[in-house]
Amino acid sequence: MSEPATAAGVPDELRRRLGVSDAVVIGLGSMIGAGIFAALAPAAHAAGSGLPIGLALAAVVAYCNATSSARLAARYPASGGTYVYGRERLGDFWGYLAGWGFVVGKTASCAAMALTVGSYAWPAQTHAVAVAAVVALTAVNYAGVRKSVRLTRVIVAVVLAVLAAVVVASLTSGTADAARLAVGSDAAAGGVLQSAGLLFFAFAGYARIATLGEEVRDPARTIPRAIPLALGITLVVYVVVAVAVLTVLGPKGLAEADAPLSEAVRAAGAGRLVPVVRAGAAVAALGSLLALILGVSRTTLAMARDRHLPHALAAVHPRFKVPHRAELLVGLVVAVLVALGDVRGAIGFSSFGVLVYYAIANASAFTLTSAEGRPARIISVVGLAGCLVLAFALPLFSVISGAAVLALGATAYGVRRFIVARG
């Protein structure tokens, strides 16, 4: 295998500024985001009273993926995440496929998060607010990763405060009933798996820590500590919120809720908190959008360095030490997407692509040796199998559209290789 990829010797290298707490904050900003405000309802619709089982399955797969990603990121502390790991451990094609799925899928997710900000903050001007949010956060990222971390700290604090208010209001209300947590006959295996697939993406933000590997100080120590810390905190938050909401709404009420956390506080008799929850959802979506732009731009940078994307995107700003061209392009594409229409209903392939991305990460981790910090083999095997099972348990449209987008990327890769070979 090749030597670990580092920024050393790269003319346009990023600056290592982030410590453990910074990396944890970025992970929390990615995970404790809009997903917890929106993912619970469709997951409850799929699993019914089996929702807690779906959440547990999603957490197990997320843990395996996080462990594999952390070990790989420590070994290869460069921008790009699984694009780099797949390339180094499995071959150029697998790295490219992971990077392609991540960039395309997460760009669509950026648009969805921006529209979520607009729909919560000012429903009458959803698209205008969404575009403004993209422009503002692209500017924050352009000014340097440290500024992004400062803003993310504020966002995480606000969102945690809002979630705490939801939990307290729900659990202390007279309508709370622990019997609503019981798993009944409506919890079919297929529905539970589908709910796990939907809930998994509320955990997937820890990838942002890995994709920022080139900007982390002492990555061999920082990344393996930051990823499980961020994931563990997020899991505790999600379990507490899910339990609180279920005790008030029950599986059926949760499944039918358009805004489940708002409905929970209303059902708990705390209607005055509804505007606060709506504001919290908007802020959470901002946090997710900020972290998504960071992650997509760094993977774009890595692919541009290898000329899988235009090489001009590999430039790093001489002052701010960020991939400014990649960030500007991502911001422009997302702004155009949200200005043209509502893409939230057309990003099923994003979910499929992210699970394939992590499947490649687990397969890459399986090839590590003990001397390279390989995780226990069972972790990589369970992570790989879990990703594939959850990917194909998603709704049929998500599977078909996701597979089509990956096939398009594979075709583009093949055409490029053919042209280079003929060159």
C-alpha cells in the first residue's frame, strides 16, 4: 500500500488549525441538525412502534462506520475522506465512486437544508431566504475554517437548548405516557430496516470530521478521539428526544406529524414553545448546511487534485488557506438549485449514495493491518453489511435514482480513462 497521504509537499496545502474540541463541534453541528427535526416522522411512518429498534440499528451501523472512518482518517489525514481511503486501499475507481456519490448527493442535501432554513424562517419567502443562507455561509467558510467553527459552536448551543426545552416540556406534561414506548405487532422487519436507513443520515455528519483531515492538528490523535465523542453525544441526544416525543405523540401521532417536535410541545400543552422550536429548526438547518458546504468543498478539492474534477478547483487561498474556488463553486451550484425549485423531494439518491460511500469506507478499513491501526474486523464487516442492507431497504425510488447517479459517475470515469489511454 502507498504511504499515508499528507499535505506535506503539496503546494496548495490547507492549514492545520483544528483541535479535538473544534472537530467535535463540527461533527455535532453536522449531526445535531435538521435531521432530528424532520427524520423522526418518516422513520415512525416506516417502523411504527419499532422506531426505537430502527434508531438502535442506525446507531450500530453509524458506530461501525465512525470507527472505520476514524482509523482511516488517522492513517490518511488529507482532505477528501473516503475518496482518499478508497483510492489508497482499494484502487482509484472505488475512491472515485465514493467521492462522486458524496459530492453529487451532498450537494443536493445542501440545497435541501437551505430550503429547510427558508421554510422555517420565512415560509412566504422560502427560496429568497435559502439563497441568502447559502451566500452567507459560503462567505463564512471562505473566510477560514476557524470562523466556521466559531459559528458552529453558537449554532450547536442554540439547537441543544431548544431540544432540551422540547424534552422537558414533553416529559413533564400530563399527556406523557411511557406505555407509548412499547413495541407492538405493527413493527415489521422491513419497516424497521427502512426506518434505520432514514435515521442513519441524522448520524452521518461525523464524515465532516474526516473530510477535514488536512486541517486537523495531530490527526492521528485528534480524529480517532473526535469522531466517537461527537457520535456518542449525538446518540444520547437523539435517544432522549425520540423517547420524549414518543411518550407524548405515540408512534401513530409521530408518523402523521409534519413538524414532529412542534407537534410534541403543542400536545404537551406548551404551545408557546412552537415558535422557539421553529426557530431552532431553522438554526439547526443552518448548522447542517455550514458543515455540508465544508465537507463537499474538501472532497471536491481532493478530486480536483487528482484531475477527476477540473484542476482549477484544487486552488487554496493564499491568505485564508481554504479551497476557495471549490467553496465558491459549491455555493453557486447550491444557490442555483434552491432558486430554481424545491429539490427536497428529488434527493433520494443522496441517501443511497452516502450509504455506498460508507460501505467503501468499511471495505477500506478491512484492508488495514494491525500496525496501521486496523479496527476489529467484525466492526468493518458489520459496517459494510449494514450499509448495504440499509441502502437497499430504502424506498424503491431512492434505490433506483441512487444507483443511476452512481452508474453515471462510473461511466464518466470510464470515458475519462479511455480518453487518457488514447491520449
